[in-house]
Amino acid sequence: MQQARRIILASKSKARKDLLKQIGLKFSVYVSKAKESHALNTGCGRLVVRNALIKAKDAAKKFNTGVVIAADTVVLAGDKIIGKPKTLNEAFKTLKTISKKPQWVYTGLAVIDIDGNKTFTDYEKTKIYMLSLNDKQIRNYFKKVSPLDKAGSFDIQGLGGIFIDRIEGCFYNVVGLPLAKLAKLLERAGIDIF
């Protein structure tokens, strides 16, 4: 793969950085300070796309050239949006709740081709079935893994993977970056992964 254009990831997520490295992309990071919305009045897919687009536009304003990638991941528990917890107590309640019945993980993607003045968006949703967790399991998990930077308070690609009974859909979506959808958007922006 030959990558001549600059790619900017508008995220500080370690998981997202690792996934882009995994598929061979060279990129720089710009952490967007844009305010996300958590109002679920237009559907979860539209919400995560709107949030990803807000972040991508914020980053695109800082650069004269290149392609910006932004994403937003949330867990939908019933009719409630679950993002990253602010406290361990909130993380505990979240993990307890989502381990009781299947949940949906949504990730919105936004890719802005600064040079071509084009924007591409999409989203992915994946259904996760977790094992029912007791208080001791959750506390022990939090001793080993910080849940505060993870939507849903767990990491499927690390120790939190043992909580997952099964998933329906894209695994990488649950990690935070649906790679197949991203590759399609990047191709539309003139970047071929292969």
C-alpha cells in the first residue's frame, strides 16, 4: 500500500490508534474538543454519525490538507445511551446493567477529504450478548482495567472479552472502529487500504 496523503485521526482512543496501525495506516492525531450530544431524539445511528461529524469538522479546521477520520461509539441499553462513564460507581452500574440482557453498540464514522472538500459518513451497529456478571467480578475487573475511557465500561479486545458470550455483527465496531465501513469511506476519499 502506498499512502501519500496525510491522515488525521480525530481521537485520543488507544484502541482506534491500534486499529489504524493494524491495517497499515500512517496517521497523526488531533484530539477534538468538540462537544458531543447524547440526546437520542433522532435515532442512535444518526446520533453517533452527528457526533463523529462534529469531531471531524473540528479537526478539519486545523489542517490545510489531508483526510480526517473521526468516530463516536455508544452502547444502547434499551432506550438509554451509555457512553464513557465519569466515575467508577457509574461504570459499575453500567456494566451491571448491560450484562443482564443483549445491547447494541453503535459507532458513527466521519471521513473528511479536506483537499476535495468532501465528507463521507456511515455507522455500524453490533449486538452484544454478555454473561451475567456479579459484583465481585466487576470489582475485580476494575482493579485490572480502567473502565473510564470505554463506552459501556468494558474492553472487548482485552480482559473484558471474557464477558462476551457472543456478538452479532462487526467485532471491530465494538472495539470502536468498524474497519470494513471505514475502508469503504476512505476509498471514497481517495485512500485505498490495499
